[in-house]
Amino acid sequence: MWYNARMTKSVFFAWALAVVSGNAWALVANVQAYGAKGDGVADDTAAIQKAIDAVAEAGGGKVYFPFTTNGYLVASPAREFDAEGRPVRAQLVIPAGGRNICLEGEMPCTFLYSYQVRPRGCEAHHFTPTKFGTMGVMNTMIRSTWDAPEVYDPAEMPWSVIAAPKGDSCNGRFSTKLVTFKDLEIRVHLNKEKMYPTTSAANFRHVSRVVVQDAQFCLDENVGDTYLDKHLMENPCHTVGLHASGDQNDQQILRSVAVQGFKYGFVLGEHIVADHLYAHNCEEAVVFHDSTHLSKIGMLVAQHNRVILSTTRGVLFGNRPAPVNVQIDLLNFEGGQTTGVPPWVSHLHYGIYDPENRLHGSVTWHEPWGANSFPVVGARHFKIEHFGGNAPRRLRVGVSDCGDPENAAAPWYLDAVRRAGHEAIALIGTADTNALREVVANLDVLLMTGGEDVEPARYGAEPSPKLGGVNLRRDACDFALMAAARERKLPMFGVCRGLQAMNVFFGGTLYQDLPSEVGGKVDHGSMPWDGDATNAPAHIVRIADGSRLAGVVGCRELAANSHHHQAVKKLAPGFKIVATAPDGVVEAIEGVDYPAFACQFHPEALVACRAQDPAFKLDILLGMFKRMRELASCP
């Protein structure tokens, strides 16, 4: 007979269906028959493990989870080793052996919980502000409330809700033959003090064959709370939603599988055949360590992930990097950069991050709304197409004065441009007009970087006693470079000294020393500039409505760092002021007659150093570099 949990709450026998297969019995073990309450209060860890062990002892079969309105609570700490001393690090252990073990819930999963923290006032748009405690239970659920020890070494085995132990077969160190996981959801604990999980969901690395169907691996809370001003933070722990089989597996079949809220959503290898994968709020949504044998994903849906597709850098969870051969037929995503709401950690930085160029294959992507941007790092051997064929191409950005070894900040500018998905070209300082014409002829944007004070003679002023260091070679090179750029009306993007030099070049003047000429209402220049992440909020930058900057950043105020003692005095003709500090000092200008934009603060330092202060909106600052050409445009 088939046991139906809805018929009675009393369970009198430990199995529901047995089928003779040679000398073996395939057991269907209902977890409630082994003592699982499914009330969301009692710890069901031991009862579920008994059911799993019973199926394993029977030579294979099914562990069945009837639906309950509160789910099955797994609260016991994970085991470091299984009964035979194999490393496992899991609360629930799939025993080693050549068995076929299936874990199955009563009904297929419904996907997608809140993936952004909707703000107050969103009711006017028929939404509800995001709150903790409102997720509900729609699926047959295993819910872990255990906080794992924090693992900072990416090579280590993760602590998981469920895993198979490490074995000795092939590179994947397989111990178990086949695991099927279907119609089930695993929720791991989101520590609301830390705002990141320390536990992974399912680690099937040591399973030779994996089938996952209609399943979801997620957090036990929403990704934030509007009223508590909390949201998912960058995770120092190497957690994963679903780790499929390791290298040299036999097969991996994924059908309608979702992940949410982990550092790595899916960690995948070769022989992947997936029809529909869903990833949201992950720092890296789909990560491949290797795929010598071809893998294919039919449809990948990604909502608000920092990186959508990536390859491992070094050893991850014991997987060594190798070439990756994968075809993704369709990728549909929302980047989240234009929403202006947290979690900031899961706003898109890269569509593809493959710095070692290990990806081979193709992807076709589509973003229905947002920035219409798909930043890529590496992926030299990967065919990337935009659905409809109108994708914006990567910009070639020339970065000034990057050949000077004394320009210690140069790598920050290069990193910010590359993180934005553009090609950064380091320009070596020269005043040779013909050479500069050849350089700018191959650029899409010229980025004028920070540095020393501009020589006052260039704007018809005598040096002030408070004038800082000047660099006549740098002045000559920068002004010759801007002259070559102006000849072909090349868009310019300036930062700090770049703004000041641009203003002078086009006919403006500068305050040589703000404290002595303007006063000390706002301290613009006392913050340390020592090459590390010592950036702290110095003041607010107020952004003019209707400016290109306002359109790109999507807000009227930004927290800014500050490292300058000079600023715009008389604005150059053909420009307008689009941002100011609280004391009125100019913080950003836009060209009206020439395609140019410049800011006085240093977004490249904050982006490159991953400034940790939550006042800084790094995704918004990175967006300034992603949309450089839009900022550096004119009517």
C-alpha cells in the first residue's frame, strides 16, 4: 500500500512501499514514520537521519517528506565526520555506498521570495515594504536553524545542511553512487546580526551522479527588513546553495532548480544538463570549476546577483580549476543597479567574470529593463550575444598618466574601469601631439585621473603661498592629451585633478587652496591618502535634478570621500555645475557644448578598495564607470 500522510497522523509502520528487485528491497521511508514531527518546533534531525540510514541499509529507495505547514526543523549541529571517519561536515548525511537514494517532498516547489528590500512608500506602486518574518511556507521544507563555524578558506569543505562524505573515487572523491533530490526546499539560517549565512545548503560534490528537480535552496528569512534598515551583506564565508558533483562525475541533471542568498549559488562542473536554473541575491550565481565534458543550460534566470556566470580562481571546495565548456541558450536577468534599493551586495557588477579566460562556449543574454549592460571580464574564448543583437559594446577607456610609477593610485582607476566591464588602457605620459592623436583615435572615452595641483600660470594666476606640489611634466602631458581628444570630440571623464585640469583647459579657473580662500565649513582634504581602504564618508554630495549624473546614480545625494584642497572657482564656458558639497564647493560638472563629465570626489578609490562603510553605495559608484559614455555626453 502507499502511505498517504493526509489520511492519518498516526504512523504505525516504518515503510510505505517495498518492491522486490533481485535480492534487494527498495524502501520508501516516510520521515514521519521515524519520528519527524514537521511542526517547525521539534528538532527532526535525528528522525530524518534514521529514515535516510534505513533507505541506505535497504540498498536504496526513497526518503519521503509529507508537506507540513511549518516544515521540518533541523537544529542539531553538523557532524565533522561520518560513522566511518570520512569528512562530511553536514547536519544530514547521505551514507557512502553504491546506492540509489532519493529524497522527495510531497509537491513541486514554488520559486522566488523577496529579492530586494522594498522601501517605505512602495504601497503606492502596489508593493509592500520588506519585513522579516513574512516569508510563509509554500513548499515541503527542511529548515536549518544552526549557524555553522565561519569558513574563510575557499579550499575547505563547506558546512552544509546535507552532504555526502568524501570518498576516494576519481577527482571528485566520490563516495555515493546516485542521489536524487526533488520537490524539496532547504532553508539555511540567516544570522540577522551578521546578515549573511554561514551554512551551505546541499553539498553533493562527492556524489557520482546527481539529479535535482523542482527544488530550492535559500535563506530562512527575507534578504532584509525595511524598518530595521537591514539587508544582506557581503559574506566572508564560502557558502554554496547547491554544489553538484565534482570532476569526473557520470551525470548531473538539474530541472527547475533555484538558489538564493549564498556567496555561490550553483557550483558546477562537467556533464551538467539543466533545463531551468534560477539564481537570486548571490555574490556569484553560477560558478564553474571545470567542464572538460560539455555542459548545457537551457534557461538561466538571474535576479539581482553581483556576478552571474564565473569561473573559479584557485581551488574552491576541493575543486581544481580547469577549462570550462558550457553552452547557455538563454540568460534572462535583472541587474538591480537601477532600482536604488538594497541589498547592494547583490547588484550586478559582472555578467561574466572569467579573468583566466577558461570559458569556452556561448551565451545569449537579455535584460528586459535596467541598465541594458552586461559587463564582462575575460571570457576571450566565449561567444556573448545580446538577444535581439543590439547590445552595447565594451568601451575602450584610456586612463591618463598610468605610466608614471609615482602615480600610486593608477591601479585603482584601471581596476574600476575593468570592474565596470570596459577595457582599460594605461596611457604613458607624453606631450608628443602626433603620438597622442594616434592614441585617442582608438579610444571611446578619455579618463583624466587625480594627482598634483595644476600650475596656476595655466589659468593666468600667480602662485599662492598655500599652493601644493605641481608637476610641470604632468601638466604638459595632460593638456596635450586633452587637446588631441578635443580635435575628435572624444568624451572625457575626469576625477579630482582631472576635473580641475579639464576646467582650466576649457577656460575656467581654480581656488588654489580652499581652507584659506573659501573657509573651513567642510574639511575637504584632511583624510589620509595612503593607498589602502581608509576612505570614510567626508561629506554629502548634492546632485542637481535633471542632470546626467542624477539620471545615472538615481538619487539626489551621495556620501563622498574627499582628498583635495583645490576646486573650481570660475566655471569653464560650455559647462554646468551638477553637484556641490554642503559648503557650495563644486563636486561635479557636465559639458553642455562638449561631451564631458568630471567629479571632485574619488569613486575609483571606493570601488577598487571595496570600501566597507555602508554609507557608500558601491554599486551606484561603480555604475558611474559602467555608464561613462552616458555621463560624458552632451545634447
